[in-house]
Amino acid sequence: MRTGYSAPVRLPDLFREMLRRQNEAGWLWSGARQIDETIFPLVNVWVSQDGAILTAELPGVTIEAIDVTVHQNTIMLRGKREPEAPQGENFVTRRQERAHGPFARAGVLPFRIDADKVSARFERGILEVTLPRPEADKPHKIKIAH
């Protein structure tokens, strides 16, 4: 017997679930510039009890065009990749897959960053940022007295 009544189907809130899982993982990148279905710059992050290391692929970007800022547990990468053009006047762009223009990425770590001890180096188009954790925030083993 059919009554014509069907219970409402509750679909999962996929966006909320994605954010929850990212927060559980302790790392969330936001503000990525989307260019033709790709994210720029590509970023890798490794985390330990002492801090984190971040690397970003920045081909064609000069060191002067990169800005790295940190605040509490957030790191922000900003910069600009200038358009490239061959020497001479007789060239017309036939294909351009590498985008140019400004970019910005923000990342949140699962701990605060000791901003005074952050270091960065840029070599062969790869930015590496060392993000140490403050000593006061590191886990400490506690001895139990008898």
C-alpha cells in the first residue's frame, strides 16, 4: 500500500564535512588562486612536534616578488608572476599554459608559529619556509612523583 508520503532524504553537507576533515588533519589552505583547474602555487607541508616545513613551487617568480607573512598559526604566501615573452617583436602567442599575475595562499597549522625564528630560502624556483613552534607550546613530558 502506497501512501504518497516519503520521508525527506537528508543529504550530507559535503562542504561542512570537508572542512571538518581538513581541520582534523590540522591543515587548511584557503584563498588559492584557481587558474584553469590548477592551484598556484603548489604547496607541500610537513609537520612535527618541533614545527613545520613548507615548500612552494614558484617557477618564473623572482625572489623580490614573493611576500611571506606569519601570524599566530597562519602563514600567508603572496606574490606576482610576470608574463614572459621571447626577445623580439615578431612573436605571437600560440599557446600559453603557464599563467601570470598575482597569487595568494593562506595556510593554518595546528599550532602557533614562533614568528621570530621563521626562516625562508628560495632556490631554483622552490620556496622553503621553516616554521618553528614556540618552546612554550611544545609538548612536555611530565615526571610523576612517587
